[in-house]
Amino acid sequence: MKKYNFNAGPSILPREVIENTAKQCLDFNGSGLSLMEISHRAKDFQPVVDEAVALVKELLQLPAGYSVIFLGGGASLEFCMVPYNFLIKKAAYLNTGTWAKKAIKEAKLFGEVVEVASSAESNYTYIPKGWTCPTDVDYLHVTTNNTIYGTEIRRELDVPVPMVADMSSDILSRPVDVSKYDCIYAGAQKNLAMAGVTIVIVKDEKLGKAPRQIPTMLNYQTHVEKGSMFNTPPVVPIYCALENLRWIKRNGGVEAMDKLAHERADILYAEIDRNKLFRGTVKEEDRSLMNICFVMNDEYAELEKPFLDFATERGMVGIKGHRSVGGFRASCYNAQTVEGVQALVQCMKDFEAAH
Ligand SMILES: *Cc1c(COP(=O)(O)O)cnc(C)c1O
């Protein structure tokens, strides 16, 4: 039976990206050696990093003065690297959920942290509005897409300071005005590649300003100066990212990804709103296009497990909601097809008809 992958992360990738990466794992560029067996300094590998960097710059239309690096450690390591490198005295953070809270915890190790607003009191079902950002902070940190709760800030905020963004689960799903950010980071395993690499975009002129000694490996400058080759980078995940960047370009770039994201989300949210069994968990204006969360309406609460079983039998994978929200979460990253979303909607309709 055909499987429809709605996993939140690691998550769906285009089939051709997986196949092309697998081929190179068996025989890299016809060398007779696996991608896993060659030196990251081999003359064949440098072009992989160079092309991946060039494609990120092209797809996101990076202004001059920004560098793109590939690191290990996941987005979670960036929670500490960001303040290590950019927090001089004080930073502002918008608390929109689990990942934001983790970022705040690390930042407090390095200086004063102002939490500009939080939606914790409602279990993060909306993006706080109407707050003001202090002007005397080094940066404002935002999580543009809240993978667990299904809220998203799908535009650049209008604030008087540079922003730093965790874009782990929505990077390359829309055009971004990078000039508003000093740093953008994303663990690859949601919307970019297989797990194991983190992409970081940094504004060069902001490097080397923090009033502290930074361990070599945690200093962005190290990796910028060495073009992600200071130490052995995650070679296979970087290759996988390259294949996916090529796929995004072939398929119309981030504008096309944005259009598709709207198309998929419109179909699924329309069914959630129409179907008497279900309701969305998030304030409508803040609904994520990437992670679509919904629960059973109260009077049908006992049907949660039966619906999960019903959908699973029909090939839906990974739709169980995160434990902090419950219910269901359908992750619709770039590689998710409209057909996949329609298959889930059909499940919801058929289940409703049977009850
Ligand atoms: C998954 C996720 C993280 C954590 O990523 P790791 O690479 O596992 O450290 C951080 N932020 C967001 C928004 C995420 O979705």
C-alpha cells in the first residue's frame, strides 16, 4: 500500500533526492568509492559544498555580506551558539513554545534576556501580538514555525532591532527578507535534508563582536573562515541537502514552495473546519502551513484512537499529535504532495461517514 508520510521530523523528502543520495552512497561520481568513504577534502567534495552554498544564496536571495555554513549539533546547539556569538549585553526572545523556551534557557547563560511576550498561558495556541521590542537589545530571537504547536510567523516582523530566527521547520518554504536577520538557523531534518546537518546563515559584520572567549568549534567565525571545513563536516547529509536544494530550484524555487504550502494547507484546514468530528487547535490567523494540528471535537473524544488506526490502515504515517498537544498533526513540508493531503482528507470524510 502507498504510504503518505506526515512525520514531523525527520520527515518526508522528495523520492528523487533520496534516490540520488543513495546512488552517491554506492558510487560517488563514478569514482568507485562511496560518498561515505572519501575525504571531505577530496577535490570532488568541495564542489558539493560550494554548490549547496550557492543554491541557498540564490534561492533565498541573500544580500551581500552573509555567509552560509553547514554544522553538526542540530538546531539545539544553535540555541547556545547564537548567544555565545551575538549576545553582547541583552537579547529579546519571543516565547512561542518548546523550542523557543529551550533557546531562552541557553541565552540566559550569556546575558540578560527579555521575554517580550509569551503564549504559554494558552498552551501556545497563538502567536503573541501587540508587544513592543526593546530597542536596546542585541537581537530579537523568533521561532518562525512552531513545529509542536502548529503556529507560524510567516512573514518578517517589523521590529527596531535585527532578528535571529530558528527556521528549522519552515526554511525554504517561502521567500524571506534575509536582510532583517543577523542569523537564521535550521536543523536539516524537517524541511531540508536527512538528519545530521544544520544550516546557518550569518551576517559577517556581526561576527567577532561578543565580549568573551568563544571555544573554537562554537565560534561561527571559525566555520565561516574555513567554509564549513574546519573539521570533518557531515558529508552525506550535506550531499542530501544539495540534492534537495537542486530539487527546490527545479520545481520553481521558494515562491513555488510557498504556493504549494498554501494549497496543501487550505485543503486540509478546510476539511478540519468542515468535518463535524474535528477541530483545529490554533487561532486561525496563526495557523502553520507546515505542521497542521487538529483534535477530535469533545463529543467525539473517544474516537481519537479509532481514527488513528483507521488512517494508519490507509497508509497515513506520522499523524499522531505531539504529546503536549494531543490529537493529530499532519506535517506538510516542501516534499508533501497535494495528493497526500487529499488522501488524508478522504480518510477524514470516510471516517465521518462511518460515525
Ligand atoms: C526540531 C526542532 C528543533 C530541534 O532540532 P534538533 O536538530 O533536533 O536539535 C529546534 N527548533 C525547531 C523549530 C524544531 O522544529
